[in-house]
Amino acid sequence: AELGDATSFYLDFNVDEVVVKNKTDSEGQSAFKKLMGDGKKTMTLLAFREAIEKAKNDPRCSSLVLRSSGTSENKWLSGEVSATSTMQEVRSALAGFAGAKPAYAAFSTFGELGTSNGLQAFTLASVCRVSISPSGHLSIPGYSSRAPFFRDLLDKWGIEFYVVKRNQYKNALNNLTERGYTRAHREATEHLLGSIFEQCVRDISDSLGMAPAMVKKQVDKGVLTAREAKECGLIHD
């Protein structure tokens, strides 16, 4: 935005209103939303990184505030594993800013009880000074994955798929050819989830100066109230 003769400003990043995507335009947005508009701004990951860098280097920019009500259309905040890399890129940009100027994260809550995983949102926010609503909570369990298998259904219809695989870890079509997880499929899935979880733990640990084992101990509790989160050092206010 044009700031004119403004002598000072802070950067307000509301993830409920700004959707950051790897690709351009309104990819994945329904025709209805395009027609009616939902008031949300969409920007590419590259544009976001450039904007954060510009604000960091602008002497008029005093600080950054990261905000969310706990609900967002940004898939990388919802616990969706496939979008974790986007969260990490956004976090890296925020970390660069936080290393030069004050950065604050004000969330109503992290994750909804029993319905969503707030671990990725908290991993992002932990690069800032974090505060949540007194009535909020941290719902930050580890990752899980589910896969539907249709082999029994297809057998009833007499449908059989012939799939050529280079090795047992090529599991893209297992939901059509198997009745459940194969050993290799389960191993690959657990390795992926474990790798992403360990990265989140390391990021939180580094930002908060807390031992990784202590971060995992809090994650294992599943849900923490705002008071409990503050007492164990996960949030500041």
C-alpha cells in the first residue's frame, strides 16, 4: 500500500483475511466466491516474502502483528500436511523480520477442540511473542493420517486394477488395489508424518529456547488452556 508521508507504521498480517498460496490468482476458489467476493485478499508466497522483506528494511516500519481468530482459509494453518512447506516458508519470512524488529502474534485460539490441529498455526506463531485469548486454548496434537481403501467395493462390482510399480513404496493407487495399509505404505506415511512433526518441534524449541523433549511433553497433553500454556512457557501473554 502507498503510505504517503507516514512517519511510522506497523505491519498487520491477519491470516483470516490474507490467503497466501504457492501459486497465483484464485486457484481453487469457487465460481460463486469469485462472483460474490468474500473480502479476502490472495497473494503469492513470493509476493508475501517480498512484502515482509520490504517492511523489515523500511525504517518507518516499527513492528509486525500476526493475527487470527483461530479459523483461516490458509491450508498451512489447518494441520494439512501437504501444505506444511508453505507454512515453513511463511515462518522463515516472519523469522527474518522478528530478528530485526518486534513481532507479536495475537490468536484467539490454536486449533478447535477435537476438530482441528493447531500445531502448524502455533509453529508459525512461535517465531513471535505469542498471546492468546484467556478463554482460548492450544490444541496441538501430533499428526495423523487416514486413507480409504476401495478394494472390497470394487471386487463386488468385478472391477480389478492392474498397476505397474517400480517398488513397494509406490503407493499412490493403493486405495484402489489394497484392502488396507501395506507394510511399505504404512512405513512411508509414518516417516512423512514423523519428519514434519520433528521439524515443527525443532522450530518451536529454537524460538522459545525450550528443550525439544519439553515441547513434546506439552504436545502429548493434546489440549492446554491459556493459563497452562503460559505456565509451561509455550506462550508469553
